[in-house]
Amino acid sequence: MSQETNENEAIVAKPPAKGTRFWLAMVCIMLSTFLAAYDSTSVATALPTIVDDLHGSEFVWIGSGYILASVAAIPMSAHLANIFGRRPILLTCILLFALGSALCGGAQSMNMLIGGRAVQGAGAGGILALTEIILSDLVPLHERGMYQGMIGSVWSVACTLGPPVGGAFASRKDWTWRGLFYLNLPLTGIAFVACIFCLNLKVPKSNLSQKLARIDWTGNVIIVASTVSVLLGLTWGGVRFPWSSARVLVPLILGLAGIAAFVVYEAFVPVEPTLPIRLLKNRTSVSGYIATAVHGILVAAAFFYIPVYFQACKGHSPIRSGVDLLPYSFSVAPAAIFIGATTSKFNCYRIQNVIAWGFVLVGLGLQTTLHVDSAVRNWVGFEFIAGIGFGMLYVVTTFPILAPLPVSDNGSALGLYIFLRSFFSAWGLTIGSTVLENQLKVKLPESFIQSLPQGLELSYAAIPQISALAEPLKTQVRDAFAGSLVVLWQVLLGISALGLLSTTFMKEVPMQTVSDERYGLNISEQAKGDDTGEKADPA
């Protein structure tokens, strides 16, 4: 039986039966997820053509602007969803994504394109946060595993389709790359209309002035500014300026200090904080957040730098290297669904976390054996094993985070979860870039390094030149890349051990069997009867 409390506390109840409206809501969640996931991978393969057509040079900001805005938007999106309701914020994020896509498609300069990517990123970050939060409102934690696996499979399919689609739009090496962004417009239109008509969610009952008064304005300003500062330092470091440069160190230090100040501020000042400090007061939730951060680092680095192996060591094209990622992609989805189903079936999550980290450790350990002449069966098998672990971790790290917490904290807890995964993904790219750059400086022939364009990472500058090199220089360069990547896999292997270590802090807490009725489906008694095939009680 439901128990109604004040506006800021949960109304806890068993969820209604999963009828037509529930599955329509799931379709909306999956459509929205597809948008953000597809766009995150489709642009990379088209970058050379885009930069050439716009006569630009700051190509790194096409990706960095998107990531920066996406990460910065996540805490605010989750906070606003708690105040204004889930659907209004999700629809706003979809509109932002559509606006950014239109700006990118119509860009006449690199600056306009980068601005459009930032708007896109803000929308995508909000979409990622809101889809996780809405799912938590619809399905209690103890039975959520399979549904998270379904969303994970959509993410996997979208990420798999992105690179070849981007490459296809860029294949003519002219203005047709714009179609890559314009394609988002009908997709966002479909998602927007579906959410309006099929995602009928409850909205908190208070007037606009009361809702505005609840917003943690200062906290959000601090975390957005601090996040942007850190990511600026990570973007510039080792590429535009040396890591020892004040232009890198100052934003990094200020940003990290700002994040620390944000945590302190949230603990003592706001009445309704963006980050309730109680989320971090139990070791099981903290262990889940640590695992999420490590997972973000590993996935970003592995998915970004394994194509470097194929292009530099195997001589594959960018599109072919995208296809070579399929063992990762095809193992992620079934692993996510399987581990989610077992978590719900056996009502436990700690052993699943241990197993997932075991797959990651074995897969990355095997990748340290890759060399220039490694057989196809080797790298396919190694990717597949690591991909199983990555897919499992997309699902199972949420359970230790949420199990010890009341359902009223779902929105804030999942907002922090998505923020950490995205924020540490940026760190994963930076760690990968730093390790690879430092190793290449040592292993590449000095004469070859001197012949490369200045101002670019060695990997970006060297890979296009390799196919035209004469022997024995070509073999020396490929061996240098293979050896440098082995060191990177070793570093990632060490980082993944931290993820396994986090499971030692986990306690097996019973998972919630109820949901927060403040934000669930807005279903009338008659509609409930229609959904379940039963007649509503006329009384």
C-alpha cells in the first residue's frame, strides 16, 4: 500500500503490471538512447573529410567540445528532472540535440561546427542521464537487470552502426558529410513525438515558483565550471601545450579544487542538493561508484586505441578498423542482457561484479600479447573476452550503488553514476594518449619523428604516413606502435585491478522491490485495467 509523504520524499509502492504503456515507454527510452550512442561514434570516421572541407585545424575540439558539454550537463539534467519531472527535461534535451545537429549540418566554419557539437553534447548528456533515471522509476531494482541489458544492447548496436555510417557519408570527401548530422533530425523527430505521446509520466505537484526555488543554482554553477576547467586541461595537455605548461596545470588544478569545493558545498548548504552527500556514506555505494569510474576509463581507452593497432600495425583503413571493433560490440550486448537477467534471477550482484572484472582482466591481459603479426583469431578472441566484461559492467555496477539507498535517491544517484562514467571516460582518453605518446617518442626512429607535422599527437601524425614508407622503416614504425600499445594495455590492466579491488568493499544488500511513485507512469485506474486485460474496479 502506498504511503504519501511530503513533496521531497518518495511515495513507495509496488509498480503496476507491465502492459502496453510500459513497453511503449521502454521504446521511448531505447530510441533516446540510440540517438546519443549513435552520434557519439559516427563522427570520428568522418573527421578528416569534415576538417578538410571546412579548411580547419582545431579538429580535436569537434570531439572535445561534445564531450565537455555532455559531461557538464549531466548533474544539472538529473537535478532538474527531480524538480520538474522526467519527461519535460528529456524532451528539452532531445530538442537541444536536434538544434545542435542542425547547427553542425549547416556549419560554414570550424567555430560554428564546434559550437553545434557543444549543443549536441549538452543534449546527449541529458539524454543519457534521463533514460537511466526513467528506467529506475519504471522498474524496481531487483528486476531491472534484464531491462538494463536491453538498453545496453541498443547502445551496442548504435555504437556499431556509427563508424561505418559516418565513413559512408564522408566517403566522397566533399560537402556530403553534412548528411551525417542532418540524418539526426528525423531520428530526433521520431524520438520527440514518441516521448510526447507514449511517455506519460507523473510530474511533481507544485507551482513554477516553488520549483525554481528548489534549484541548486550555486552548486550547479560550481560543478559545471569545474568540470569544464578539468576537461579543458585534459584536452590541451600534451597536444596543444606541454603537460608542464601553466595553461594545462592551472585549469586542471582549479577544476579539481572546484569539484572538491562542490562536494563540501553540497554537504552543508543547499536544502535540495544536486549531490546529496548521503549517497557516499555507505561503502557499497562507494564501491559501485569506484567501479563505474574505472569502467569509464577502460572502455574509453580500449575502444579508442584498439583501432590505432589496426591502422598502424595492420595497415587497415579507418572504416575497416571500425569493422574490426565488431568483436567488442557483439559481445557487449548479450553479456549485458545475460548478467542483468542473472542478477534479477538470483537477487545478488557481488559475484557478478567479480566475474565481470575477471573477464576484463583476462581480455586486457591477452591484449598485451598482441604484436604486428598477430593472427586474426587472436585479436578477435581477445576483444570478445574483454567485451564480455565491459558489457557486464555496463549493467552490474548500478546495483551496489542503488541497493543501499532509498528509492527517493534514484535520480540523484544515477545522475552521479552517469557523470562519473562520462567524466572518467575523458580521463581514459588522456591516459591512453599520454602513455602512447611517451612510448612512441622512445620507440619511433628519431629521423621519422622529425619528418612529421608538428603540433599533432604522434599517432595522428604518423599513421597516415606509414603505408608510403619504404622498408625497413615501415616495419620499424609498425613495431614501435605495437610495442607502445603493449605498454598501454599493461597500464589499463593495472587500472582494471582497481576495479576488481572495489568488489572487496561491496556488501550484498537486498535490492529494492518497490519504485518511487512520484515519477512513474501516469496510469489511471481504467488504463491499468486496459493494460493488464482486466476490468477496473468501478468502486
